[in-house]
Amino acid sequence: MKYKISSKGKDSTKSSGWGTYAWFLHQADSDEASPASYFAHGLNGYQQFRHEALVNFLRKNLRDEELNNIVDVGCGSGDLLESVRLEFNVGTALGIDFIEKVLQMARNNFPELKFSLSALPKLPVSKDSADMVIVSEVLYYLSDEDRLTALNKIYDALKPGGYIFFTSVLGKEYFIESSAKALIESKFEIKNLGFLHNRLYHYIKFLPHRILRFGELLQKNKVPGSDKNRVIFERFEPWFKTSFSQMLLRFLLKPCSLFMASPYIPKICEWLAKYMGKRFRGNILILAQKRVEI
């Protein structure tokens, strides 16, 4: 199977750049027992905060809706899907991802959920069967053509009046507000739109995350998954081999781990950043409804 998930839409089965198939495989092979691991959402404080914020957004907008069948495309380790299932007492919840090791992790964590191996723009869901399709932090990995194909697949999978819940990082490598709205409006009717003001947190967490991640890689004699981070890692690796730097690193790893595991720090940063202007908006949330064609 060929995956086209890079932001430029190139075949990425061999590339190790950000967002490629090889990059995701590398992340899946990381130690999932660390709050710095890409797929360890249950241990990462920011991901816990983000999932809570997404569920709160859905609760406010779908308070009276009955969701019997939901699908999470790009479900990762299944944490968000499980949170939505519990909030809305969903009968059937299906998670879809394209990394088998990650799906096995999800199956172990949430045996009551269903999981399927597939990759957008394919969508192994029956026509007119889903009440809601979640597509969170996924579409920016696709080419423009595959994004439209994926939206058509999601539209077909939804029941009449069903919902798509789209979220994305904001930025030149992802979406800006207008392009995100235009993409979703091409097929759906937007019901509500929101933002996470998480840029402040990401500025603050850059250093502790980097220290923790690099420290764990050194301990396990591994390297980062992307070419860019590998260059940075190799540049600083000799410095980390001195006795003083190793002692300092051991001293820093514990507080950095506690920082990354705390859901309260991103929550405080979110509250502060809301008063600091639009430039601190980091993610867009869009809830839209299937537009029934007559």
C-alpha cells in the first residue's frame, strides 16, 4: 500500500521527513510509556487537555443530539474516540488509522472500541451509516486532491444530517482560518467554529519537551524520526556525552517529565492566551453538518 500523507502530497513510504509514513512508524516504535512520546496521549498533559476541550466543544453544540455510530479517522491510540464515546454514550465507535502497531496499542487500551487499518483518502465505512465522523489533526497531511476525495468519502459515510468534526493546527504548513472554513464549506454546512489558544503553551513547552525527548533517545541509543530533528540531535549529541552534561540531564529529566504530564499547565496557558490576541490561536475546531443535496 502506498501512503500519500506528506503535506506536499508526495509518496512518503521511503522519506523520513515530518509527516511521512516512515516518520509515523518511527513514532510508533518510540517508548509509549513517556509523556514525550507522540502516541502516548493518555500520559501527555497537553493531549489530555486538548481532548477535554474538544469534548466540551462537542457537548455545547450537540447537547440534544443522539450519536449511535461515530468514526474517528486518524484515531491514533484511541483516547479521543473513547472520551467522545463516554460523553455521548455512543453505541458503536470505530477508530481508523494506518499504523498497525498504534492500532494494537489502541485495542489493548480500549477493547470495547472497534478499530480498522486504513488510510485516507480511503474510508472503509458503509454509506449513510455514521452520525459523526471525527477528522482531527489529519487532513493537513494530504494533498489538495486527496483532501477533497477524503471529504467526499466522509460525506458519503454520514447519515443525512450527520456531522463532521474537523480540527487542525493553524499555520502556513497546515491551514489558516479561511482555508479551513473554505475546505469544510465545500461539502458541509458549518454549525459552529472555535479555537484553542495554545501557542503560549507550545512556546513554553518547547525546551522541556526537547530535553526530555533527547534524554530518552540518548538513554535508548536511538535517534529522532525526522531528518530535521536528527540533524539537531547529532549536532548536540557530543555535548551530552560529557560527565557533567549527563549529570545535568539526569537532574532535568524528572521535572521535564512532570511538566509534560501535567494537564493543568496547558489549561492555565489557554486561559491566559485568550486575553493575548488572535496570534495565540493555535488550533481551529469546526463542527459541520452534512448538506443534503436535493
